[in-house]
Amino acid sequence: MFLHRKELIRPVNVGEPDARFGQYLLEQFGGATGELTAALQYWVQSFHVEDETIRDMLQDIAIEEFSHLEMVGKLIAQHTAKVDQEDVYAAPLFAMKGVGPHFIDSCGSAWTATYINEGGNVVRDLRANIAAEAGARQTYEALIKRTTDQGTIEALTHLLTREITHARMFMKTLDAMGKLTDPFFGNIEPDETVNVVYNLSQGQDARGPWNEKPFEYVANPKAEGEFPPAPVNPDDEKAKIVGKRAKAA
Amino acid sequence: MFLHRKELIRPVNVGEPDARFGQYLLEQFGGATGELTAALQYWVQSFHVEDETIRDMLQDIAIEEFSHLEMVGKLIAQHTAKVDQEDVYAAPLFAMKGVGPHFIDSCGSAWTATYINEGGNVVRDLRANIAAEAGARQTYEALIKRTTDQGTIEALTHLLTREITHARMFMKTLDAMGKLTDPFFGNIEPDETVNVVYNLSQGQDARGPWNEKPFEYVANPKAEGEFPPAPVNPDDEKAKIVGKRAKAA
Amino acid sequence: MFLHRKELIRPVNVGEPDARFGQYLLEQFGGATGELTAALQYWVQSFHVEDETIRDMLQDIAIEEFSHLEMVGKLIAQHTAKVDQEDVYAAPLFAMKGVGPHFIDSCGSAWTATYINEGGNVVRDLRANIAAEAGARQTYEALIKRTTDQGTIEALTHLLTREITHARMFMKTLDAMGKLTDPFFGNIEPDETVNVVYNLSQGQDARGPWNEKPFEYVANPKAEGEFPPAPVNPDDEKAKIVGKRAKAA
Amino acid sequence: MFLHRKELIRPVNVGEPDARFGQYLLEQFGGATGELTAALQYWVQSFHVEDETIRDMLQDIAIEEFSHLEMVGKLIAQHTAKVDQEDVYAAPLFAMKGVGPHFIDSCGSAWTATYINEGGNVVRDLRANIAAEAGARQTYEALIKRTTDQGTIEALTHLLTREITHARMFMKTLDAMGKLTDPFFGNIEPDETVNVVYNLSQGQDARGPWNEKPFEYVANPKAEGEFPPAPVNPDDEKAKIVGKRAKAA
Amino acid sequence: MFLHRKELIRPVNVGEPDARFGQYLLEQFGGATGELTAALQYWVQSFHVEDETIRDMLQDIAIEEFSHLEMVGKLIAQHTAKVDQEDVYAAPLFAMKGVGPHFIDSCGSAWTATYINEGGNVVRDLRANIAAEAGARQTYEALIKRTTDQGTIEALTHLLTREITHARMFMKTLDAMGKLTDPFFGNIEPDETVNVVYNLSQGQDARGPWNEKPFEYVANPKAEGEFPPAPVNPDDEKAKIVGKRAKAA
Amino acid sequence: MFLHRKELIRPVNVGEPDARFGQYLLEQFGGATGELTAALQYWVQSFHVEDETIRDMLQDIAIEEFSHLEMVGKLIAQHTAKVDQEDVYAAPLFAMKGVGPHFIDSCGSAWTATYINEGGNVVRDLRANIAAEAGARQTYEALIKRTTDQGTIEALTHLLTREITHARMFMKTLDAMGKLTDPFFGNIEPDETVNVVYNLSQGQDARGPWNEKPFEYVANPKAEGEFPPAPVNPDDEKAKIVGKRAKAA
């Protein structure tokens, strides 16, 4: 059951409204890396994660992200509070769709649940969450660098901070499960190629921890499978053969 | 520059075609966790990642994922090779759109680049890649459990294996950068709340590595910010006030 | 600020899990008429509606809708609790994407913020909300008719009931503003055609309250404007004129 | 059967082409509140509404909306008639996609049928239509306020006027059915909570017609349902329990 | 200006309603190759094509496609006329969304204007139209093969026929412009590679009219350009270099 | 099996970076007419086209398009190489999402597989490909006209050239099959209306090769079908009849 207080989890005080910056902020309200994505991703995971203690963590963080979404919405509302005839060409998005936040990103693309990454396994979910936090943190940094308004910077810095906290919480959980530094999970045994690395993009090749021992590096990989023909389409007419097979290349 | 050999990187030999299973396989051809997502995500990252050695790794893996996408496509082509009038109701998707693979998922939703997670920072990118590998591995496990065709199982097990390999490669890279187990990255200092955990979903609360020391646990978080009013919309008429503020709750 | 109790606003007790029905229920979790649409629509409106008393109503209802979304999610989780190898073909969606709710509709299409209708004016918002409630109620009725599980029926009937309550609340608000039965709102004067009705679809024509007095019915409408030519496209070559104008029809 | 006259239902005469304004106008050609949404929504409803007289009304208005879509298209064509090298940065959308209208909104997002609200019940359809008209009217007002071109203002004012007319027609129809001011419709009996209002967003609470008598106001709502556990996912490994349940909060 | 007759351009008489087939028919109502795509594509082209005689053709065909969309809608309405409790699992889509047509495809994906191909040049538009007709014809053939209802077959055969007619009309137009068999159009001179064909997919190579003289066939293409480094991202931290460049491959 | 060389198929050398032009270039990286659409469309066709020689052609061209996608990506990377605080308002898209290419178009809309046109028949596929090439060529021309950077113009001119080459290859193939100038294909006999042209948009009518002999021109088409009633919706209440049928118009 959800409850709400008509207060903010942390203060939001915009000094100098800037509708163009308000448009950028949409990236964290209705954009891919925004708070809605995080809130809904963690919360929907809580419906299928079996461990009730991890479920509790997911719900705690999800509710905080809803509260952060509210902070971002208030930031946008304040930055667009003076939108009027004069600066319509600076942020026409709000002129057409109304002031305040909308569930679109800074380019006007509607939020979509395809941004969410979840399902079927708690290790997969937690790794997805660390990725989500990294994306959110990155966008907050980009936003902070594009404003000089002190109140805005303070609010955004808090939001960036909390993404780091959440990332650490997810890391601690994976670590306790032994899955932070171990790529394996699930019930299927991998095959014999699990340590092989293929050099498929060739030219200025490089070596590093990702293709040195214990990995087995294959400098010139070869195809191992034949090339199955296309299926016969029952609806297709028999195409008139117009070419001929060349001699082997 | 891309090149192609009309051979497969690993064999694909379907014993018993099953159009319904072919439809499930679309999840890894044109679905969120599929090979197209992985191939394009790693490859597009290679355009902006500054470290040329990590770029090389991203390109090597991206090209392998394109080769895996080809394997999945061939699996679908073989599983739909006998689609005809009789089993049209078993996999009507292929009856309407033609046999063979399409860039849609198992529910018929078109692939969208919103599945991709990348941009602006190599740590963010690598974390996104570990998440992508986990999602792909999970879907391959679900697929393997729903078929008894041995050739299909072998091909899918190889594809699952390689997701583990790639995850390990990304982990090794992050580890060499000191960013596998450390949540911090980027250029912004977090604020003083970085170790605080809020118990915002209350009831059957739990404790664990994610909210025990060194975290500071706040059992009953309080709002710290006021609630800014809505912006005045210049296009709105002045709504007739129809309610009255209640006494403070 | 959001808070959460790990209890449900109303009980959810599924007697006989049915994964296929679980798939239908997705329509109200991640579908167009579902609880996410309602919750986010009313809540985002609260950021720009000037009247603080109406804002309070929008927030009260939005929070209830989040709590309803949780109920629908729990219903889906219970209906998919027995998904396994045997009934995979009955609800393959959960086999591929994992058990429990996802932000997709019953056909597997991802939820999109384009379902939301809001912006710029409180009358427009409230009318959109009455429409949203009507769509939600209709889908709940369709769901209730397709199940015989008593616990499911009780939960869905409560959810249907609340949509009626919310519709009444929105109606009362519009009525207090004089805008429930009066089509006018906003600051622009309509032109002289405001009472004219055009019979543009001709054949088995009908008359009713919508085209009788005080409306002025035009049985055979005529075009009143000329047909402007196409703009000259600077990027286009001059197309070779290949036809000739016929004599006037 | 559709027919077309190469004339406009009402005149369109742009005095001073303005490509930027042409871009805004896309909101009513290929945007959520635009004429395509209205035309297709009313028309598709006419296929399932049983009452043939209401069907006739839906078709009459749908055909008018198609004619309005044509007017908006002609406005855009005229406003982009001078797009060339000089002002390419003012409306680059047309530079890339060609002059004239496209089925995208003012941000370049493609029109989608998810904007449409219809199905299964005539009361639901008519309420959706009143909402659609309100959205369209609101966008026309926003557009009218951002131009000084007299011909454009006249055309847009006519289009705004007709949305009011249509809203009145839909209201008259609902009123004749007794469903304009009565929230109930359909065949399911609501439960005993139908008059209850929950104060779920707490703080600066307000009272008004929406939560005063005859509504029963619950100032401090309590959860009434237990919290069902997550379903067991047959594909998931048993996650290592890493936390412990805390004492009851 | 649009007009409508409440009659069909050609008869639609379904003998034996089949809700599952009704779902397939959605492919031509709200699907990629459907009549809405054709109608809107040709019609929107008519706003920017300069030659008024070609514009007339585009409008004539667009209006016919709207009339065909109406026929497909009526087919779907008749095929779903008996949807009830019994066959709900056969076509659950209609159970959830209501009987009759909707602007979704046979998998439930909403129609999107991204299906439309148009803009900037009449030759490009006409080529896009020939492609659209081919896709529509192909889907009609697939539908005809999956039904035995004679009335349905007759209606679908007419619709298929008209796609051939329209394709011929577009071909005749391109031919009169000299652009049916000549790939060139527009104002930019191609470079010296215009007759070169690269054998980039190697293995079982083939020769045919597409890579024989007058084409110049390059059996083993070489890269001609260097590989520019990635741009320096001002928001990125300097990634710790973790790999080393390998010796030239 | 895919392989990659860390070299470009043709040189890319941007002289003067221009982030705004970089944003336009996205149209050919992640836009409808871009290289990703072409590469994936031709390649996915190769899975179902039966004729192995045509399959080879599709694969050769698909691989070239991937190499072109790489060129466009490098162009965007170079044009955004200097994105910083100063010109953030010139191309804010890169400020928010990071420098370099992304799979979005110039308006920020994510690439979607709905751009792809393929399936079920080789003639349909090849016609779709000629259309795709025409769209790509058109966008390259628009881009070339909006830049003065010589290196950019050379790269774009090469890319435009290759679209012409590919169009010619597809035309040669269709011509060898007798399907370049003949609209017929497939296995269904058209009905007797195959040569009829309907004048459905009336007014300033025109005649040309598309409606002159051998076509049969119907100047005033009449409806030939009755208008079936709406289906009875089992979920709908019986709407109170509120209108009456008018006398026949």
C-alpha cells in the first residue's frame, strides 16, 4: 500500500528558472535513465524475487526513487514557471504540451517500459540495477555541468549521490551471494568454449585483462558451422533463378 | 569495415522443427535481451570510448554477437521450415509475416533501440554490458528448458556459454579499472547522505549487507523539503476554486 | 514524499491459479487502461494544476491507483505461481519473460507514456480522467466475465468499484466549476459555426439530441475553401510533368 | 465508402510563412491531440457501437476531422513553403524529412495508435471523445497564442470552435443516455466502498465537492490486505539468502 | 474535403465468423502492410508533390485505400460478431479490447506512423508506394490461403487485385518520368564507384545480372579509409588505461 | 560469420566539426532511412529468400551497409568531438546522451524495426529494397546541401552513390525475373477490376499514364456494397437508443 506526504524527501529550490534547462531535466523524469525507470524496475522485480529480505531492499529503494521522481518533477515545474510568449522558441516543448513535467525525455520521446530490464532471476535483476544506477548517475553529472543555479546543483547532487548509494547496496547484495565478481549464475552448464576469446575485429588489436590468461586468445577465428539453406516458404512463388553460383572464392 | 563468411561461427542443426519454439526464439533475435541488442550496444559504445584497448574488446565482442544473431536467425529459419496450413494456429505470427526470423520479439513487438543502454562514460557502459549479458543468459536458460531438440539445445548452450564469457571479460575490465566493486565513478563529489539507507517500505522489514554497517539505517525517514506550488500556466484560465484547505492533518 | 506499507490496500486471494488469465490481467498492469496509466496521469497533472485543493484530490487518487497497481501485480504473481513446463504453451509470455507482472499489456506490448492524456488546463485534465476511469472500468468488467475464481472476482470488483468512485469525484469537481455539462473552457472565443452540425457521412442518416435544435443541421455541406498548391521543395528535382489536367469534373 | 473534393471545408490562407510555427502545427497533424487521433478514434468506434444513430454521429464527426486534418496539413505546407538553406536551423526537421506535413508531432515523435481510446462500450467511447476534444481544443489555444498571422489564427480558431461543437454533441448524447453526470455504466455491481474517499496523500489536505458528503471521507486509511509472497520461479536458481528479517517495525 | 457514403465500395459478406481469423485480419487494418499505412502514405505525399496531376493520382488512390480500410474493418467486425465466453481463448485479444477492428496488428502492436515511407522527392515517394503495394498484396495472399470462407475470399481477392492495379499505376507514372528502370534521380552527381560491386559476404559466391557487366566486380574488397579515434567526451573521467596495443595483426 | 577490420571501407575526414550537423547525421545512423535500416532489412531477407544467388547479393549489400553505418558513425563522432559547455544549446542531444553516434534519428526518436519492410516473397522484398535505397539517397542529398565541409561532402557523396548502385542491382534482379515493370507476382488471380481506375478525389482532376488506356477510368464511382451493422458486443450494456433514423438522404 502506497502513502504520500505533501513534502519533499529533500529540498528543491530553484533560483533562476531556465525553461531550456527544464527541458534537459525531462531526461531524468521521462527519459531512459530517469527516476521512473528506476522506480518501476526495482518495484516490479519485488513481485518475483523469492528472497523476502532482498524484496524488502528493492521496495525501500523503489519508494525512494518515486520520491526522487517527485523532486525532479518539482525542479522542472520551477524551471518552467515563467514560460511565456517571449521565450517560446527557447523551450517550445512546454509551449505546446504545457508547463511542468511530462513523461517524455529531453527530445520529446514518450517514456516506454522497454527501458526496464528485469525478469526471471535475482542475479540478473541486481546486475540490471547496477547498470540502471550507472546510467542515472551519468545523466545527473551531465545535467550538473550544464547549470549554474545553486539550488538546482544541490538537488541534482543529492540525486546523483543516492544513485551511488543504491549501486553500493546492490553490489553488497550480489557480493553476499558470491555473484559480484563471478560471471556464472543459473542452472545450465556452459560448454567448453567458456574461456575462449575470439579476435573478430582485426587491425589495431590490443591485449588486456579481458583477453589474457586465463582466457585462451584465438587470433584468427575460423567458422565451425555450415550455412543452412533458407526455409521453403509455402506462400512464395518459386522465384525464377536468375543467377548462378560462382566458383568457390 | 565489415566482412562476412557464408558459414556459421558454430554449427546449427535442428532435428525436429517446431514453429512454436521458433516463435519463442524470436526473443533472442528481435527481443530486448537478444543478440541484436548486445551487438549494437557494444558496437555503438566503441565509437565514444576513449581507451583504444577497451574499444578493441568492445568491437571483438560486438562482431561475435552479430555472428550469434546469425545463428539464432538460422535456428528460427529451421524451426519454421515446415510452416504450412496445418499448424498455422500454432504459430500464426509466421503465417502472417512469413517464415524465418524477423526483428520482433516472441510477442510480435518490434525491436527498438530503447533496449540499448550506453553513453558518455566507459564505466557506465561496462556495467550496462554486464547487465545485458545477464539478461541474455537468463532468456537462453528459459529457452533451453522448453525444448528437447538436441541440436537446438547444443546451439543455445553455446550461446549461453558465450554470454558468461563476455560477462567475465567485462568484469575483468572493470576490475582492472577498480570499478567492479566500487560504486563511485565520474567527477562529481557525492553529498553527506552517501552512506544512508532509508526504510521507506515498512512492515516486514529486513536487514542484510545492503543496510547494515557501514551503512547508516534510518528506520523512520522524515521529509526534509517543503512542497513547492505548481507553476502558473499562461495558457490556462484561472480555475474557479472549488475546494478549501482542510485543517492541518 | 512516497511511503509504502508491505500490506495491500485490499485483500488479494487467488484460489485457482490460471496463467492464461494472468496474461489477461497484464492489461490492467502494463496496458493502456491499466492502473499505471491512471496513477501516472493524475500524479503528473498535480505538478501543473494551480488550484491546490484539486491538486490534493489528484494526489489522493493517484496514490490509491499506485496501491491498486500493486493489487493487480499480486493477482498476476499468484496466477502465474504454478507456471512450469506443462502449461508453457498456455501462457508462453511468462515462460520467456519470467513469472509475475511486467509492464506490458496482454499482447506483450510495452507500456508507453503515450497512453497518458494531460497538460495545460485543469478542465482538459479532468475530462481526460473521466475517460481514463471509463476505460479502466470497461476492462475490469471484461476480466470479471472471463474468470470464475471467487477471490479474483472480489478483488477485480473492488478495483472496478473504485473507478466509479473516482469518476464521480472528477465529475463533482467539474460540476463545481460549471464544466461538466458545458463544453466551453479556455480563453478563445469560438467562431460563428459553433452550433452547426455537418452531415458528412451520408446514407442511412439519423437525427438525435446531437444534431437537433439548438444545433443547426446542414444536410449537404459544401466546401468553403480553395485548395492551396503544394510547397516548392528546394531539395526536389523538377518532376517531369507526366499528366494533364482534365476538364473540370 | 470515402469520397474527396479537392477543396477545403474551410479556407486556409497563410500570410507570412514561418517554418518554426509549421513545426508546432505538427502537434495537430501527427501529435497526440491532433486531428488524426480524433478522426480515427471516432471512426473506429463506429464499427462496434450498436446504436445505428450514434454510429451515424460518430461517422459524421470522423469525416469532419479528416477534413480538418487536411486543413492542418495545408497550413503546414504553406508555413514550410519557403524552407531553404537560410533558416534550416530554425526548423531542421523539415530540412531532413522534407517540406509539408508528416505524421509526427512537434518533437518529431511518430504518431501512434496508442493515442486512441476506444472499445467495448459506447459510454466509455463517448467519454473518451469528450476528453479527446478537450485535448485538441487546448493545443489549438496554445498554437493561436504563438502566432500573429491573421490567416493562421482564423483557421485555427475555426478548428478550435469545432472541437467545442463536437464536445457538446458528445455531451448531448451522453446526457440523453443519462450518463453525462452519472458515473455508473455497465453490468457489474460495485462493492460497498463506492462512496468512500481515502486521504492517501497527506499534509496540506483539502476538502471539496469530491470528498464531502455524500462521500465518506477516511482521513487515515489503513491497509486491509496481507502481502502475498512472490511466486516460485521454476527457472530461477534458489537465491542464497543473504539477509534476515528484522523485528516487526 | 472528405465525404462518406454509408455503403461499401465493394461487398463484404462473411459466411462463417471466425474470431481467430478476425485477429489475422488486423494485420491489414492496423498492421505495417495494412490499408491505413497505404491511405495515409499516399495522402500525405499529396501535400508536397509539386506536379498537380500526380497529386491527383495520389489522392484518388488514397481515398480508395480509406474505402478499403473500411472493408477490412467490416470483415473484422463480422468475424468477431460471435465472440463470447466459449471461444475467448481462441482470440483473447477481442475479449480484452472489445469486438470489431482496432488499430493494432495481428500480434496486438499498435499502428505507428513509422510504417510510412515518404518525403522530399516524388521519385522516392513513388518507389515507396510500389513497395507498399507489394507488402499489402503479400499479406492478402497469406490471408486468403488461411480461410475457406467464400465471402471473405472474394473480398480479400478484390483488395489484393487493387494493390496490383495501384502498383501498375505507380509504375506507369515512374515510367513516364523515365525513373522506373533508371536508378538515378535527384541533383547530386555520384562518384566514380557507381558501377562497382563488392563481394563482402564470401563463401558460396554467386554471379548474376546484379554483379555482371556492366558492373565491375571486386572479388576481394579492401578497406580504403583509416580508423578515426573516438572523440574526447568532456563529461567522461579519464579512463585508466588497462590494456596495451598488440603488435600489428 | 561476421568479421571486422579496424579500417573504414572509405575515408572519413571531417574538417570543421559542427555538432548541429552531427545531429542531422543521426538521421542516417538511427533514422528511418539510415544505414541500420538498410543493413538489417537486406540481411534478414537473406534468411528466407530461397534463391541462393539472390541471397548472396542480399548479403553482399547488407555487409556493405554495415560498413556504411560505421562511416556515418565516424562522421558523427568527429562532428561532436568538440561538444562542450559553449555550444551545448546548439546540440543539446549530445550533451544529455553523450558524444558520438546513438541509434536515434535527428529528432531523438529511437530506431525501431518497424522501419523494416520484408517478408514472405522475394519480389516484395526487392521492391521494398528499391524504396529503401530511394529514401536513403534522398536524405543524403538533404544532408549534402546543408554542409560546406569538404570531407563530409565527399563521404556523403560516396554513400549516396552506393545507394544508386544498390538500387540498380535490385532493379537488374527484378528485371531478370520479369518483375521490374510487371506489377503481378504471387499465386492469386486478380478479379475483373484489375484495370479499373476510380476518380475518388474529385475537383481539379487530371489524366495521365496512370489512368489512361489501357486503364478503364470511372469518373463517378458508385458504392457497390451494403453497409453491415456493428457486431453485438457481449460485454456491452444495451445502449439506450437516443436517436432516430432520418428519412433517406
